[in-house]
Amino acid sequence: MLDDWVLPAIDDVNRAWFTSGELTLQACASCGRVQHPPEEVCHACGGELFVGRVVAPTGVVHSYTVVHHPVNKALAEHVPYTVVLVALDELPDIHVVGNVLDVAPTDVHIGMAVHAVFPERVADDGEVVRLPQWAVT
């Protein structure tokens, strides 16, 4: 994660995802359904209580896009970069978005094995953010 990238807003719903340094997904305390991204209500039963479920940090590229136009001025010198949608090995129906690191955009392909890495940044309020990114396995 580059020093000039904007950090996500951290709240009680998404804190485990952005700070744990693991792939911590939401599991509904009522029905057990695992969902991502983190939300306030279970998609299956409407429950509002969740527990964290840590899953293996591995998966395969399900889809990807190469960004050529920076969505923020801070990213202008970093284009092109590749954003991947990863199907997790442990829960293939769960897809996670992130940047793929240290791979040329032309070398990224669907089905490519990747693993999560968690570069750290300290937010202005002092909270350590460990935003999941992806590296080739």
C-alpha cells in the first residue's frame, strides 16, 4: 500500500477486515453465513450480530482490471496498476477485491494463484491499517 493512497474509513463493522492482518470475514452469529464485504445486516437471515471468521489468505484471480486513469491525483504516478477480484480457496463463493503487487499488468491472468499480504500504514488517528493486497503465490 503506497504512502499516498487514501486509507479507508474504519468503523466497528469493518475494523477486523482492515486492521487484523488476516482475512477476517463476517460470519452471522445467528445462521453462520459468511459474507464479504462487511455489512451491518446478514444477507441470509437479517441478523445483526457477527463473529470474525479467519480464512486462509489464498485464492485465485477470478477477474481483474488494469487501471490506466487515476481516480485520485495521488495515484497519477502509479498507473497502470492492476485491481483483482480474488475467489478465496477456502470459500470460493466469497470474492475479495485488492491490488496485485509486483506483477506487470500484462502478466496478470484469470486463474492465477495469489496470497494476501498486509502492508501496514498508520492512520492520522494512530490506528494501524493492514489493508489486504495480493501477491503471486
